[in-house]
Amino acid sequence: MLFGELIEHARLAENVEYGGQLRVQKIIQRLRVEDEDTWTHAQRALKQTTPACAPNLSAPKPDLYIALPITNGSPQKGFHQDNYVTNFTHSALTALEKRGLNPCPIVSLHSKNQVAEKHLVCFPCAVVEIKHHRVNGAEEEKCYCQAANAAVASLVLLNKLSLYSVTPGSFENIRPVVAFTFIGFRARVWIAYITGKYKDLNDSTRPETCSYEMQCIWEGDIRCDLDTVQLCCIIENLHFWILKHFRPGVSSCLDRWNYLDIKAIQKAQKVEERERENLTETAEDETIAEEDLGKLNTQEETGSEEETGNEEETDSGEEFNIEKESDNEEEDPEVEPPSSSRGRYNLVVPEHRVLGANYRTGRGHIRSKLQEIVLLSLLRAAIDKFAHVVII
């Protein structure tokens, strides 16, 4: 059996015969060879990258396929903490799937139902389709189409995986998928790859549409010894390519996804810290504003008390001003002498005495312009009050 050694190696790597924990060296050399699984999850991803006018294809169900295993996690000790081990754990891939990655072609990893052990595979890289040697031409063509359908579904997953690892719009560095077809004894080896990317402006639900191509690179008859040896060499080289090139490349792309996830988390944390600082500054500003308002209210109350005191001082100082004017009758030419014996005096006060910087009342000293203006208005009110005793 051509794939017998490969399947046996996969079973041993899965530790079916030997219980216990696998060493890191065994973990990174593992691969899975499975059969008869319907790729429902990959079909949904394929519909998002194909034109709307393309025919609806059934979900791929290859006879055999090779994929990378998903581990359930291991103790975070030693080399088990390295990325090439932790990137393929169920928890890590589930977290990335929530962000848009499609690692498993069969089911969604974060579904409510528990994923079966058989379905814990990711990123298939080779598919095999087998038909009986007595099939007609239509069935033979169908075999090639089935292989192409499964290969393209695998490319869709790899294209999404390479989203942050290649230049936007480029496709040359996305790894290909190998397909094997067997029509009886006649075997063919195919290479499937992406040939182009473009945006469909008429369909916003498909942000990017890809075109694919599959070419035959080898053809032979396994009844011929030389062809059998060549096919065995191709399978061995495929095994080496998966472990030494394909798996490290996938791990590198997963590192990029995880790195951007960390950057997004750090950016969110910075935004949250900035908002917290803004809230703190706003609270401090409000506190300062409240303190200023309190001081202002205190000053207004103090000013009203001073104005009340000034009114009293003005009332008590009227007699003082009258006496002062009577003593200085000779110095002030505007004050007229009394015309009767009742001793009535002119209450007109020179304005420069009110607005003067050194003007003093009976007990207080006016320092601000506002208090001077208030005092002037009070004096004028007093003049109006005693106008009936003014002698002209």
C-alpha cells in the first residue's frame, strides 16, 4: 500500500500504541491522515471567495487527506511553551477563529458541541481521490473535479491564514496544495495554487475573490516498477516538505496573527488608560471649578457685608462731614455761610473727595474702585434724602 508507511507513521505520532505524554520532538513531527470527512466549514469559507455567478459546489469529502493535528494542550513547561507547540493547541486556534481565522475544514472549533477527536485537524495540505479502474470518462472527470474542489477549499484556509504575512493582493508566497488521483492503476499528482486576487465592486459581501488553478506534474502507472518507485519518492518528499517547510510556515503565520492580537489588546489598553486619565483630569477640573465657585461665593458674601458696613459708616459719617465742612468754611469756597440762626448747612460734597485715593470715612478705608462707586451712590442718595434742608 503506497500510503501505508505514511499512515503508520501518523498513527505512531498520535501515540495510539504508547500512552503518556509526548515529547516536544514527537509533537512537532506529527501529522494526521484521515478519510471520509465532509468539509462543511471549508465550504462556507470557499463561498465567500468565489464569484456570485460561480456554480454552487458540494462540500468536499476527499477519500484521504493529510493535515496538521490540533492538540488539546500540554503542560506549559520547557519547550512545551514555545510557539511551534502552543500555536496548534485547541485553545489558541479557537481564540484565532473568533477573530476570523478558519483553521479546521470540518467544523467550527468554538461551536457549542464538543469537537470529536477525529475532527481536530487544521490546514490540510494534501488530498487523495480514488476511483475504480472500470469507471467511464464522466466518472474519471468527476474524480479530478473532486480533487480540485478539496484542494481549492484547502487553499481558501491557507489564503486566510496568510492574511497578515503577505503583501495585500499578492498570492505568490501562499503555499500550494498537493492532490493525488487514482483511476485504478493510473495515478496522477497535481499542484493547486492561487493565480489571482481581485475585488468584486458589485458584491460587498465578498471583499476579495480568488482564482485558482490545478496542474498535473506527474502521471504514471503503479503496475510499472519505475513509476511505483517515483511515486514513493514523491510521497516521501511530500512528508519531508510538510514537516520541514509547511508546518513551520503555518506556525509563522499563526505567530503573526497572535502578534497582531497582542498589539490590538495593547492598543485597547492604551485607549482605556487614556480615557481613564481624561476622566481623572475632568474630575480634577470639576473639583477646582467647585473650589473657585466656593471662593467666589465667599467673596461675594464678604463684599455684601462690607457694603452693608459702608452704608452704616456713611450714615454715621454724615455728621462728621458736616462738622468738617463747618470748620473749613473759609477754605471751601463752595460752602455758603448760614443765613439763619438755625444752623442749617449745605450738604453738597465735592466729587473729588469721593473719588480720591486717600478719601476716608469715619472708620473705614476704601481700597477698590467698586466700593468707591457704591459709596458715591450712597452719598447721592443721602443728598436727595436731606434736600429739603439745603439752603440755596
